[in-house]
Amino acid sequence: MQKQGIQRGRPTGATTFEAGPARAFGDAVRAMRTEDGVAQETLAHRAGIERSHMGKIERGEHMPTLAMILKIARALERSAGELMLETEARLPKKEG
């Protein structure tokens, strides 16, 4: 009998972040970007990240690091605090 190899990494579809806050952040970025009439590719260029990565952030498929949040806020010409307040406003309401 042969040993099965250990598969490295996360299982397909697994994430290391909470989906709700990631979606809320992405929605906030998209809302600010469209409010300013800026294309996703332009915002990504200003922030110094790949356009496809920006798309994942806006769809809530990726939660950016603090450094990236600061870059995105700067590219939106807003403070990180404004971006976080908008994110908080978009978080799913907890029932209780």
C-alpha cells in the first residue's frame, strides 16, 4: 500500500478572510470609484496594483492588506478613514 501525498495549500474555494467585510470593502471602493467617474483600470494603475486584482477586491474575492488599503484610498483621493467608514456602512447588519 502506497502513502498518499500531502497536498499543499488551502483547499479549492477556501479563504482566509471573512467574506462579509471583503464584499463591503469592495462595494465601498466600487461606489467611490464610480461616483468619481474613474475606470477600474485607471484606479488600479493609480494604486499601483494589477487591474485583475482590483476586480477581485471590488467583487469581495480578496481582502487587501493594510498597505494596499492605504494605496487604494490615496488613489481614490480620500482618507483611509473615509474608506473604512463607507465599508462599515455597507457591512451586513447583525440580527439580534
